[in-house]
Amino acid sequence: MQALVFKRYGKSPDIGFADVPQPVLQADQLLVQVHAAGVNPIDNMIPSGMFKPVLPIALPAIMGSDLAGVVTAVGSRVTRFKPGDAVFASVFDLGSGAIAEFAVVPEHAAALKPANLDFVQAASIPMVALTSWQALKERANLQPGQKVFIPAGSGGIGTFAIQLAACLGAKVGTTTSSGNVALVHSLGADEVVDYKKDEFEEVLSGYDVVLGTVRGDAIEKSLTILKPGGKVVSLVGPLDAAFARARGLNPLLALIFRLMSWKIMRLARQRGATYSFLFVRSDGALLGEIAKLISAGRIRPVIDKVFPFEQAKDALAYLAQGRAKGKVVIKMR
């Protein structure tokens, strides 16, 4: 079968199409004919080697994490799915890839595709949905009436996280450019800062939660808008010692991550706040809960551009420019 792979880590990862064997199905897995694959920023980061110490991947590796497609076969221990089922899933951190004609998906990672979404729309959902839920509801315990700051509101994670926060009854602040103000308001944002005109830390205040989605000094600045007792949940780093412990990494890496996060931890303590780094986990049951919100029309996919399978490299390059409004998706069939 055809798949998009990278062959090495570094500045020249040799990304391209290759003929690879069709995956061998294990007892607890589904074989899925992929109809569409969503792409995420981490898909560009992994070949760079940025996560090599914490994401062991056998090379050459199939790229991509999010998929939607049709089950063609099931393993002997699978009970929740059957051939012909339309499913969607994130296979991030599961040792397989999504930008391929077929993919293996552990049963625990899959959910039935919402009937009101086509395959392209469904493929745009898994990683941003799981990340948003795990960050806002599980880690930050966001409550109705609380205020959450979700920067880069028109991006892939922002467009979903704003909608989820609104569903949870929170007040949402975000940043975007002038041309996207109407979009983020339509998704549920209450306070919108045009980052080309104003600094968010000079406009916003009294927030309970910050979702860290922007690299650089944005997370440090966001501490100034938090109430005492506020929480920062970062998706972009720095990695912390708790993350190292949770993944069972060696003590040296735990020490390195402790040092990497020392400054932001200190600054958070000074503000009476907490900081933590979140690495998304694949979870089909949780994806099923999110699918209920989508089926009810409370959350909708926001898609910027769809690329055909043969232009998968172009999709990744377009995403890397950082200007997408919502998600970028590759359509297989």
C-alpha cells in the first residue's frame, strides 16, 4: 500500500511516498481503510527529532495521527466494531501512522464516526478534540462561569477548544487577527484581542485557566492575566518532571525536563498559579463522548483546506506556515 513516510530525524527527514506492507492485524485492532487524514503541528515536529527522546518510533515511519475511514477487518478480541463500520480515531503515540491507504487502530482508540460528518470533517476532529477535553475538562477542571484564555483562536486547536469551553459554560478569551474576529466570535469567544493591534496581557485580566498553544514568551505573559489559584495547561512546553514520571522516562530526562520548566514553574508560584504540560492520549471512549456534542450540533468542525492524497507533503508544508484557519485535511478517496 502507499503511505507517506519519513526515513530519518533532523533537518532532512526524507519525507515521501513509499510502498509499505499492509499492516498485520493484532487481536485487539481494527484494520481501517483510510478515507481522510487530519494533520496537526506535531506531525511536522516529530521528523525534526524534537520528541525523539519521548516518542520511540521505528524508522521509516508512516506519518500522521488523525484518521477517518471504514473498518475492513477486526481482530479476534474486538467486540465493539465490525467490518463496514465508519470510524474515526487518533493513533498518536500508538506506533502507527494515519497518512496511508490502510491503518491499524487499537479498539480502545476508535469511535464511530458521527453520522452528520463526512470523512474529511471527521478526520479533522480527533487530536484537537481529545487535547481540548483532556486539557480543559480533565486537567484544568474548567467550571461553568470560569474564564479561560485560548490564544490563537482561529487555528486548529483554537477553533475546537473555544467551542468546547463554551459548551462547558466558560467565558472564553482569545487572540486572532482582524480578519478572523467574526469567526472566533461565532465559535463562542467572548473577549477577542487583535494581536496585531494590542498585547493580550494589557487587555485581559481575571482569568482562571490558560491553554498554552503558542510558543515563545506567550505562556509567561499569560501568567499576568490569571487570578490567584489559576492554572496554565501547556500543549507546547516546556516539558516538566511530572510528564517524565508519567511516561516512565529515565531520571536524567526527568532532571532535564525539571530544569527546562524551572523558570515557568517559579513564575507561576509567584502568581499563586500552577503550570503543567499535557501530552494528549488516544481514547476512543472519550472520542465517543465528544461525538455526541458534534451530533447534537454543539460543536462543528472548522476546515481551512483539503489536499488530495498525492499532495500530502504540500498539506504538511501549508500547515507549517501557521496561517491555517481551522484544520488541514488530506483526502484519500
